[in-house]
Amino acid sequence: MTTSWIAAARWVKEHGYCLVHIPTGNKVTTKKTKLYIDIGDEIEALQAEGYSDQHITEIIPGAKRVMKTDCVMLDSFTAGMLCSIYDALNEQNRAKFDGMPILKAVNVGWKLYEKCKAPAATAG
């Protein structure tokens, strides 16, 4: 069961970024977010080089916790987009939008953003 992610998005909008737990929509602790940031790039680099997940967990302390996380990193730009869309919706559609898993809400949000984006002004 998913729960509201809008509170986490509002926090991220003001503070920059954090991990959001996908099943619940809750903001993850700063300590786990920092671990994810510190180790995430190393893990991705080793995966790109063809290292197995098992080998990576042997090489990098804490990699197992990061690799099996069911979280997504949410940045302030994406959080701002989510909050803007949520605030523009009527109550019925807010409930539908907020009831979506966060990854689906982000995908729907970017599609709405692209649809509503004003065409670029042409130089004369």
C-alpha cells in the first residue's frame, strides 16, 4: 500500500534532495541518504565495468544496503514540479495524483509538464 509522498516532496523542494521510500512515500533519514550518495556513484561505476553485485558488495562496505534499497532519490527541481502540479489540481484529482506510487507520479508529472510547457519565443 502506498501512502502520500507529497510531504516528502514539499520537504525536498525546500531542502534540496533526499531519498524517498517507494512503497510508503516517506522521506528517508539523512544518514541513509548520505550513504546512498557516497556509495551510489562507486556502485554504478563498478557495474558499468562489469563487476557482479556480489563482487561489489565484497569490495565496498555498505554497498549491500544501498543496492537492495527500495528508495528513489528525489531532487528539488522534480519535487517542485510535483508540488506545482499537486497544488494546481482539484481535490478529487489531488487524491488520485497523490495516491500514485512516487515513480508513476514523477512520470505523469513530466508528461504533464511537457504538454503544458509554453512554446519557446522566436527571435524576430
